Amino acid sequence: MKISNNQVIRNLRQNGFRVLVNHYRYTPQGLTPQHEIDGNNPFKRPNVKGGKTQIVLENKKTGERFLGDANCSLLDNFCKKDGVQLALRRALDNLSKQYPSVLGKVFCK
């Protein structure tokens, strides 16, 4: 049975982790956070190609952070869903090295 990204993130939050998801897009000014993009401003208008998704898993008790990045090539269309899936998998790989027991709780419905 496949578990969705949303369910994994929900389970992480229920097990004491803070989950931050950040999307970045290419604009004429370079890589720009998604929340700063303004389609009406020609200097902040995003390119449909390329981007970056970053996920940070933070242990609320210890403050430890586990990072996962997904970079989208300038040859590919930017897709948030694919970026979250890849970045989440990479963050979980980093998390599992320190907390292997958490993964059993995360992937249960």
C-alpha cells in the first residue's frame, strides 16, 4: 500500500517533528522563494522551467535539522509535487541515519 506525501508529513508532525517545505523558482533575479514571486513585476516573474524544493525536518525536542533538496533542471518544467516527493525522501534518508525507529511510525496509516 502506498502512503501519500501528505500522510508522511502529518505522521512526522505527530511524532514531534516540525516540517518546513520551501519552493524556489528561477526569475530574472535568480533563484527566488515562491512567496516572493510577483507575476505582475517583470523582475519577479517566474520561469516555467527549473526550480528547487527544500524540506527541513526539525526535531522539536533537540532542535536537530535534517535537510532534503530537489533541484529541477532548467530543461524541465517545475513541479511542486515531484519536488516534494524527492526532497522528502532525501530528508527521510538523513533522518533515518540518526532515528531509524521513527520511520516505522512515519509510514503507518
